[in-house]
Amino acid sequence: MGIEIERKFLLNNEDWKALVTETHVIKQGYLQSGLEPSQKSSVRIRISNELANINIKSVDLTMVRQEFEYAIPLPDARQMLDSLCANVVVEKTRYYVPYAGHLWEVDIFSGDNTGLQMAEIELTHVDEKFEIPDWIGKEVTEDRRYYNIYLLKHPYIQW
């Protein structure tokens, strides 16, 4: 079973920019948002630079969630985003920032979520210790507003 253990944080400043090793422009659309009471998962199509995948994630908005991800052909992903995902799309630029033995992912959102900036760190277990850089601010892991599926119906520009 695929498990994701992830913590989310807001940013204090832009000092992380000097540490970026890789950048991806991401567009992801949802075939199933997981927002309906009968849905136990979200199903999304993501294009990250020129790579595409389909991702199934449990809808629990917590640090630990089930997650399954599989590569798909890029033309198929583009067609699904255009024809099946309509207005349920999240766009962002992701910056990969290594720091003290961990890889941080800094997401700068665009479109309807312009202005939202946050960092995520994936862990191997819930109690894993990690060093928090000075550019990391308040933790928002337990705040559902900061999950992509929430941003679909409640874009950041409306907060």
C-alpha cells in the first residue's frame, strides 16, 4: 500500500531561492475531487514539466494519507486535462530545495491561487526528526484550506 507522510508549512521569506536545485511547472486537474461525501479519494492528472502521471489519494486531510501514483503518456494527460478536468485545475511552480538531509518542495501557486506560497516535506515516518530552516513559517498540515482539493472550490484569491 502507498502511504504519504507529508507536513505543510507557510514561508517566512524567500531565502530558500538560493538553495533551489530543480524547478517544475505543474498543472494538475481532477477527474474526481474527493469533495463529494460518497468519495473516499481524489483522482488527479498531473503534468510536471514534460512528465505526466495519474494519482489517487485518500481524501483524509491529515499528515498521513494513502497515495498511489503511476506514469501515463503525456499526450493522454494533456487530453484528459483539456477534456475531462475542465475547471478543476490547480497550477503552480514547484521548487526543490535540499536542506539538512531532507528535500523540501516549495510551491508557488498561480491562477486562482496566486499569492499562495507554501513548503512541504515528505517523511518516512510520523515521528521523523528534521531541521526546520529559517525560511519556514507556520505549520498548516492540519488546516484543510492548504490542500489542493480544497483550493478547487475555495481558491486562495477568495480568502
